[in-house]
Amino acid sequence: MKNIDWLYIRQAMIIFVLAIIVAVLMAVSADRFRAAQEARYKQSLATLESTYRQYNGLVNDIDLLEQYRALYVDYKSTGLVGNERRLSWIESLERTNSRVKLPKMTYRLMPQQKFQRPGLKLDKSVVLTSAPMALNMDLLHEEDIFSVFEGLRLSIKNIFTVDSCKLTRKGIIGSPLDTQKANLTASCVIRWVTINVK
């Protein structure tokens, strides 16, 4: 066996150990850098997904807003939203009567009042009012009253409710009905609804 000259080997061993230490330090630094970059990537991906969700929500909100805006403009133009339009109610009633051809129809609009129904809950910024209208009609038969209300419903986009109707037969009970003149009288109260937003 030969003698090993440690003096020559020592320098190579020191360089080798230093190279291993540098390599280990570089590997540790590279792993930390990779972990930091991966964490930043995941954070960026989460931010991107959150932004995408917010963007989709905003697009949906804009679509809903446009739909509701169009409905609001339509309701405002018809008088359901805003100031009450008594003249359009009367014109609608007269158009309906010209189609149904009742022997006699009279109406009386009363002052506007708060609209209340059991269980109706509204936001404080929404004010729901109604104007009662008393209708007195002479009818040929009972179906005429339904024709009047259906005609009103189809001729105007405003909302109205029927509070009450009282039918009274003209003439003697049991006598034959005359198809040329009024056989019944109807006294009804309807309410024209108007929505105002503060």
C-alpha cells in the first residue's frame, strides 16, 4: 500500500467540502425561492378567481339593473310609478264601457289614501297609495261585471283592486229577464294603486 500524501489531498478535500456546502446552500435557497414563488402564484390565482367572481357578479347586477330600469321606465310611463294619472284611469274605463256597451255607467273618484292590506310589508322608501273609485253600473246580466274588470285589466297597465261589489236585481224576482234593458245594478268600489319611491 502506498502512503497517501494528505497535504495534496487536504486542499482537494476542502474544495470538495466547500463545494458541497455551497451546493446545499444553493439547493436550500432555491427551494425557499420556489416555495415563495409558489405561495405568490397561489395568492395571485386566488386574487384572480375572486376578481373573476366579482366581475361576473357585477355583470349580473348590471343585467338585472337594466331589466329593472326598463320595467321602471315602463311603469313610470304608464303611471303605476310616480304621480297618479286619474285621467288615464277614466279614459280606460270609458274605452272599456264603449266595448262592453253597458246601459249606464257612472263613476266617482275619491281622494288618494294609503294602500293597506293585511300582511303587506314594504320598504320604508316605498309609498303605496290608492285612489278609491265608486262604480255604479246597470248590467244586462251578471257576466257584464266580469267583462268590465277584464276590459280594464287589458286596457291599462296600472294595478287596480276590487274592494267590493254589490249586485241588485231590478224588477220582480221570477219575472223573465229583458235582454234589451238593464236587469241588474252593480255598485262597486275599486282602488287604483300608485307607487312612489322616496
